[in-house]
Amino acid sequence: MSKTAFIFPGQGAQYCGMGKDFYDAFDTARAVFELAEKATGLDVAELCFTDNDRLNITEYTQIAMLTVEVAILKVLQEKGLKADCSAGLSLGEYGALAAAEVIEMQDLFRLIRSRGIFMQEAYPTGGAMAAVLGLDADTIRAVCEAADGIVSIANDNCPGQIVITGEEKAVQETAKKLAEAGARKCVPLKVSGPFHSALLAGAGEKLAAELESVRVKDPVIPYFCNVDAEPVIEGKRVKELLARQVSGTVRWRESVERMIADGVDVFIEIGPGKTLSGFLRKIDRNVTAKNVETVEDMEKLLEESMFPIQA
């Protein structure tokens, strides 16, 4: 029997105007933006829809992306589309939490706002990230471990694409050594911090403290977490996993492989861009990948009979 997963992208896919057609067309989407504004004190609609310098700054990117993802998710659910499980890359994991109904929406928006601030403040200068293309994870890990300085794997996205993170000098030197070890290319990323590295452990600790007062429920559908690529079916694991995720490796490839092993053969990417759909094609071309970024995307999706629709 076919299974469907909702998946949610992370930072890097954001752009001015994302989600506006949903906002304009659906009261449900506007209500999500209003709730995000109430929870954070930010005019999230203005942040997403008008030209500004903040959208690419982590503390603002995260709340903007999550709001758009949840707005689209809620409209899809209103239309009757359902999933058997969920997952998200980095901040996208909070979209997966929304799909699994683990944390109340107002708390989720407050958390992602705090997460963005904590990550931005944890290591404001001197960090870097780079995408390593065409080299296996074991080789990359070994080179990172031998480096002079703090550098590690941030994201295992798909075969042939792994991201490293850490101190700027260590990342630069490691990139050179990885090129010598056979990497096809090492591309510096335009980011504002060394995300998913040990340098952000303090941000994870602050998030853990923030999570103490948040009520967490058992997921209504399993969500696959970044930290260990395993399905979460009990709410009691959520707080620890979210705190660890800030400085831990995003094991996206393994998460997708585990979902496929559990029978998922249809993945619906919810939010800006098609990044995760691209990763899916490199992980397993036998599965179906769809993305819903616009109202037109949603309408096309709903016309297809392969997806489970609730009456």
C-alpha cells in the first residue's frame, strides 16, 4: 500500500514573496500569518512579502520559512490531503512537527523565533559552511576529524552532496584537503553562522531551557528527526531531539532512506523551492516527488488521484 510523507525545506530556499498567493487566496493561510505575528511580535507578512534585508538573516529567516510552510500545510489539510509521516531539513523539522501536531502552533512559532535568535547570537563571526560534491561521507568525516580546528559534517543531504561546518579557517583548509581527496567541488555557502556544528552547542542549551515550559504531545503521525533519522512516535523524546538538532548533523539522506524502507513512495515537499525534491531524485529515483510552493502547484496535486484525500 502506498504511503505519503510531507517534507519541509530549511534555510536557503527563502525568497521575497514566498507564500503570498496562499495568503491572498485563503483565510486559513492568513490566520497562520496572524498567529505567527501574535506569537512573535513580528509582522511576518511584511517580512515575507516586501523587499528587505532581514529575510536572509537567520533570526528572521526561520520564522518566515516556518510560517509559509505551515500556511501551505494547513490549506492542504483543509483540502483533505493527508500524510502517513513527516520530516523536515533543519528548521524544516518544525514544519514536520506541525504536520504531526506535536506542539501547539503558537508555541511552535515562539520556539522557532527563539531558535533563530540563539543560533544567530551563538557564533556571530568566524564561522563558515561549504557544500562538498562528489565525495562519500566516510572520507569527509575522516578528513574533518584530522583537521586543525573545529569542523564537522553539518548535513548529509544525498549521495554526492554533503555540507561541512565549523570555524572559518578550519572549513577552508578542510575544503582544500577534500579536493585533494577527490571531491569534485567544494562550494562555500553564504550563511551567517556555522550551523549544525559544536560551535552552536550553547544555542542548543538555550533552546532546551526554552523547551522546558512547552507542552509536547505524542505525534498523530510519526515524524522522522534529523538527529538519528528515526521515527518519533512518543512526545517525551521531542525536547531532547530538538535541543540536540541545533549542533548535530542533519541526517537527511538516512531519514529519507528510512521512510522509503517503511513504505513511503510519495513525498510532497511543502514550502519554497524544490531542494528536497532534487535530493530525493539522487537518493531513490523510484519514488514520486511533488512540491507545493504555489496555489497552482496545489491545484495540480489535488487533481491527481494518487494521493489520499479525506472526505
